[in-house]
Amino acid sequence: MALTEPDFIERDADKITAEMIAKYEADTGKTLYPAQAERLLIDLWAYREMLVRVAVQEAAKQNLVAFAREPMIDYLGELVGVYRLAAQPATTTLQFSVDEALAS
């Protein structure tokens, strides 16, 4: 069974922007319109906030073995005494068989 990725923090840019606009409008008593300077600044801040939240989400996932990437997965393994095996060349054994020989 595949694990679904956990959501540690909201990362939807539209929701973040809506929250910031609602907070601004509640604090100032002004209605913001899309082309206002304040709205453009809020859009910029919301985008930056979304980037930070994506980084937080990725950092949090690195603490889970199922979602960790190198080198963090190696560090998680060390916590329980598990180490990555050293690289080595692959080997294989093949056996060929023929039911009947071809006529020449």
C-alpha cells in the first residue's frame, strides 16, 4: 500500500493570498481591488510565503523514511543503526538450453 504524502502546512497560494487580504481588510477597514498597490504587495508577500511553506513541507517530509531523499534518508538510517551498502558491480548467472539442434 502506497503512503499518501502528508500535509504539514497549507501551501495553496490562493488560500494564503485570500487570508492575507482578509486580514488586511479587517485591520484597515478598506476593500482591496486587484490593481491597488497594497494588493500587489500582498500578492508578492503571499507568493513569498507560499515558497517558504513549500520549503517547510519538504523539510518536514525529510523526517519520514518513506519520503526522505539522500542524504537525509542515510541520517535517518543511522539513528537505528542501518547503513547504506557500499556500491558493488552486479553479477548474474545465465543458463541457455536448446530443445533440438538446428539442421545445417
